[in-house]
Amino acid sequence: MFYGIGTHGQKILMDKSAVLIGCGALGCTSANLLVRSGIGCLKIVDRDYIEESNLQRQSLFDEEDIKKNLPKSVAAQKKLQAVNSHIRIESCVADLNPSNIGSLLENTDIVIDGTDNFETRFLINDYCVKKEIPWIYGACIGSVGLIMDIVPSKTPCLRCLLEHIPPFGTTETCDTAGIIAPIASIIASIQVAEALKILTNNFDALNNGLLKIDIWQNEIKRLHIGDIKRKSDCVTCKQHYYEFLSKDNYSMATSLCGRNAVQILHPNRSKLDLTQLAARLEKVGTVSFNNFLLRLKTEKYDITIFPDGRSIISGTNDMSLAKGLYAKYIGM
């Protein structure tokens, strides 16, 4: 009944697909709203599993999901399919990187950013600009959130706004500033509203700039498109140089926001037999596993291993140490 969508727009949504990258605080709200809007297909891509600290702000999960050792995308898919059984919901337990971005984002109509790091966002920006796929940038920390629509050939891209990834240690993180749930819900809700506009061809209603909201200080600011530094020589949307799509320029180890943990990617993405690995690792610690992941608990570290060889090593932020632990217990 809403004038901006109507029956015609609802039918359009039923034929559209979206990919959500990250199913944390932003992603849970975005996924919930997209499914309830009646979008035809939603693919949820997330690399992580559920922890108790997530429940404060990640509204799709509960304590039972933690007991079952479920990855976030799998738990989200199960909850959301019960909300709307008429649409297709895909769960992908994966870390978005140059090796898999083409297959994960293939044939989508829009990409929603629910990530927690700039490297992944720059990768999304490179791919979406190259393939002319609209995507919606979203970020939040503390009580502050940001959102920006990026529609290739129509708006500035993320590299027009940020030429380079901010230097390590110069920006706040979940570890230093925390985050309150309301700002994540607000930013994700606006992201989905913008997605609905794009998917139903209501481009004249778009945000048209960078929106910043501080829910604690009750401040809303907008940097209009005309004020965003849309460089005539932007490396991505003008020079068409997509450096983050290169495997050589992408990190194999990543410190995870809000966690004393490091993610390690296996260079060959080989398929692991978790049953065989469990039998080997039982000699060095406590092991539990299911079809989605294996967890090894040693005296100092908690190591989670996925079938594609990817691992999250909790108990350290030292990337060199994490790589050493990976080589010691899993091999390279």
C-alpha cells in the first residue's frame, strides 16, 4: 500500500536478489528487514561463528545457537526461512576475498555492507564498480553510524571518499569504543530503505551523500554528493584500477574487530576432512566439531577451523603468533 513501492514495486522485489556481506550487528537487522520485505533471494555471506558477546546487538541469534556451534550465516538462514518460506535464502560460511568474490556476488542486483573492516569494503567497492552493481556502505562504532549509497556511474564510489585505508591504529574499533545496539539497528534500517529504493528504481529518493548519525548526542549530519571529493582521477571509478581484486594485495591474516582474535586464510583453499583433523588434534587439546566447523581448545588458545582451511585463532591479536599456531596445528 505504500506509495513509493505499491503492487508494481512489490512484484519487482520478488524478482530481485541481494547479497549481504557480514551477519553481525548491521547484517542481522538488514537480513531480517530484507526477508520481511519480500525480496526474491537473499544470500548471506559471513565468515564467523556466534559468541555470547554477540547477543547484545545481533538480533537473529540466541544462546541455543551458541550451544550448537553454529556459524552466523547458517543460524540466520534457519531463523529467516521460518519467517518467509516463499523466498530463497542462501547461507555461505566464507570470508569474502579476491578468490571467491566473483562467485559469491555473481548475478546479484545489490550488495549490502555488514562488514567490520576497510579492506573488505574496498574489495566490495572494486568489484561492484567494475561490474556496475549498486552497493550500500554502512559502518557503526560506539554510538555513531555512517551510510552511503554507491551506484556506479551515478554516484561517487568509496575511493572517492577515502583514497586509502586508514593507517592501522588510527581509528576506533569495537575493542576501544564498544558499540550500542540502537545505532546498528538504525544504520541497517536505513541501508535496507535505500536498497528498496534502488531495487524498485526510485533513484530520485536516494540519500545522495554520506549520512552520519550519533544516537547518543542526537546529531544527524549529511555530506551531500556535491561536497564529496569526487576526484576526476579516482583510482577505481575513473582509472578503473581495481587493486583489491588482486590476490597479491590482499591480506592472508586479519585481526578481528571487537575480538582478541586473528583470522588466517589458507593460501590453497583446500577442502579439509574435519573428522580426520579432529582425530589428529585430540592429542593436543579438547576438540568438538560438526559439519560446519571444528573447535580446538588448548591451554591458552581457542582455534576454530572451517572446511575451506580458514581458521579463527582466539586469544591473541599477534598475527605472526597466529600464523605460527596455524602452521603448528593445521599446516600450510
